[in-house]
Amino acid sequence: MKIKKFNEQEEVVEISNERVDEIISELQLINDKIEDHAKKIHSLANELMNFRSKSTTANNQIDDSNLTLEELVSSLEETSVKLDTVVDSLEDYKENGPRFLYG
């Protein structure tokens, strides 16, 4: 007789491949939009770069805005990579079925 852990289910419920495909499609659309917006923000940051102050001791609003936009582009690129990882994992699930990744 097997003793169940407190959070163990009686039966495993699996998601359909059709729903996985829908999720993948939605994530890819979101990722495409993120990449497009990251490019636009990067372009705006480059434009602001032309108007940065020459001061070496303090930043003005343009300097601060430019730095913040550059940080935002970096965060969006990181988000895009994470979404790609999720899509890859879901593709693997769809093709090979569920498997434990750690353990």
C-alpha cells in the first residue's frame, strides 16, 4: 500500500495538445509585441542620447530618462528570453509528454 503525500493527487490531469498550441501562440504574439516595443524604446533612447548633458557630476531629466529607457530595454530583452524558454518547454511537453525536469 502506497502512502500519499498530503498534496498528491489521485490521478494526473494533463493539458491537451490543442490548448498547449493555443498558449504557445499567445505567448509568441506577446513576445513579438515585446520585441517590437523594445526596438522602439531603444530607438527613443538613442535619440535622447544626442541630448544628454555634458556634466560629469549630475544628471538632468534627459540623462535620467535615457538611463531608465536603457534599463527598460534590458528588462524587456530578458523577458523575451524567458518567454522563449517557456515556449520551448511547452513545445517539449507537446512533443514528448510530461517529464520531471529536476530530481
